[in-house]
Amino acid sequence: MNEQHRLSVASSPHASSPVGTKNLMLDVVIALIPALCISIYFFGPRALTITAVSVIGCVFFEWLYEKVMKKPSTIGDYTAVITGILLVFVCPVTLPYWMVLLGDFFAIIIVKQLFGGLGTNFLNPALAGRAFLMLCYPVPMTTWIKPGVENWASIGTVVDAVTGSTPLSNDLMKHGTLPDASLWDMFIGNVGGCVGEVSVLMLLLGAAYMLFRGVIRLRIPLAYLGTVAVIAFLFPKGDVGNLTWMLYELMGGGIVLGAFFMATDYVTSPNTPKGEIIFGVGCGLITMLIRYFGGYPEGCCYSILIMNLCVWLIDKYTLPSRYGVTKAMRQEAKALEKQQKLAAKEEAKS
């Protein structure tokens, strides 16, 4: 046989791609930069320093765990960097640095590494870290400052900053009253809130970049935001107009951040198109249930975490059937598997 026509046998996969975890995660980091820049503008240099501390903390804890457990280092894939940024993005800029590092520890060590590292964690690490901090330190986690030039007075502290509220934190919307912030202020980010959730404009710019690069798909964000929009439009509170109420619900809190940057996490979201839609709708329903009937003004964090726990079930019932496999063939395979298990038990007894 001619040497150039000789067949080579190798294990799968047989197709290679230049796109890997590092490339995808780097695109996510780039997409988060606009939201970080606007938060620095409104909240001062501490928004940058607290983000840097969180990123360093996450990278360090991931390196330390893998060093102690003698596992290959994965700090170069940028996943720990993203966890550090996203954790700060769902926390107030006033949060003490040591609390941020504690959240980093919980996110990286407890939620990610103890369950096997990247690809095996069943919760979004950043949101789990945020939920942990909210449980342990509710007052610091709900202490906000007003955006403004006075936040540039010093780099390392916000002691002299003027405290304020977020569009959702004063519970006005729970009783059908709109907050003082205008829709324009909420759109550009000139409101109180967590570091990375305030500017819908910058988050949409980052989301557009990820869509352009093929990092995320629109199914989950559209299903999430669409569900919130429909519920808010059909069931508004107060006499403010259906459309106005819907826009305030969409731009208030961290829904846009959660829909595009948290709910679309590859590891903790479904693998099928139908499953992604179910996941997004579930996030939207739980978010609005918490906002309308819960004691907490925001519901994005907990809705995504709850749906993370349901991903295995969603995947189980939405995975497509293999081509050519009929219902009778599946039943026959199940019966054969059952017989094999019974035979193994009988053999073990004997």
C-alpha cells in the first residue's frame, strides 16, 4: 500500500479546534471590562482595588488547593479570574477586603475544587460565594453608597462616602411605588447597587461582545429576561403603567448581569436547547416570585442557584434520543440491564 494512503487509527475526538477554555474565558473577562470601568467611574477607585483583591484571592486559593492536593495547575485558564470578578460584581463596593477573600475561599475551595474542579461543580461559584456572604454578613452585604465624584476622595476607603439605597433595596417596588432613580440613570448605571450590576448599558455591550465571539447563546438570557418581562407587564404593581413597571423590573437589580454572565455558565447550565429554555424560564419565574412574594427585594442570585440544582433533571428529560434507536429498543435495553443486575446480585449471594 502507498505510504501516503496508509490509515491511522486513533481514539476520539478526531476533530480539533483552536477554541478552548482559556480563549473562551478570556473573552468573558474582556466582556466584563465595560461594566468594571463604569463602576470605577461612579463608585471610585475602590471598585478597582476590591476587584483586584478578589481576583488575586481566587487565583491564590485555586493555586494553593491544587498545590496541596498535587493536582495540575489550572490558574492559567482564567476561570478563577472570572470567579473573582463576578463575585465582586454582586457585592457592594463598601464590603471589607477580608470578607471578599472569605467569599473567594468559599467559592473556589468549597464550591469548585472540593467537587472536582472546573467542569464538576454543580453551583455557580461566584453566586454561591455571594449567597454565603449574604447569609453570614447581611448588613455589610446590603450597605450601599451613592454614585458620585465624592467617591474619588480616597482609594482604599469609603468611610466618608454617602450611603444610599438601590432601586430595589428600599422595598418601594414591593408595594407598587417606583424608586427615585430614573430609567435613564438605571440604564447608564448612575444608581446605588452592587459593583457590576448597575449599568445595563455596559452589561449589554459586554453581552454583545460575547455573542459576537460565540461565547454564549441567546436562549437562556432571552428566556430569563422574557419571563420577567411578561410577568412584570401582565401583573404590575401600582398605577404606574405596565410598560414602565416592566422596564424598572428588568433594569433593577442584577437580572441583566445574571442573565448574560451567570446563568449562561457552561458547567451549571443545561446542555440541550430545550433545556436552556426551561432553565431560563425557571430563573425568571423564581426571580419574580421572590420579588413579589418573598422578603428579599432581589431574587436573581437565588433563582439561578436553585435552577443550577435542577440542571441534572432538566438534562435527563431533554436529551435527544439517539438516531435509529426506537422506543422498543430502549425498553429491551432496560430489561436486559435489569436482568444483568439481578444476575450480579444472585452471583454475589452465592
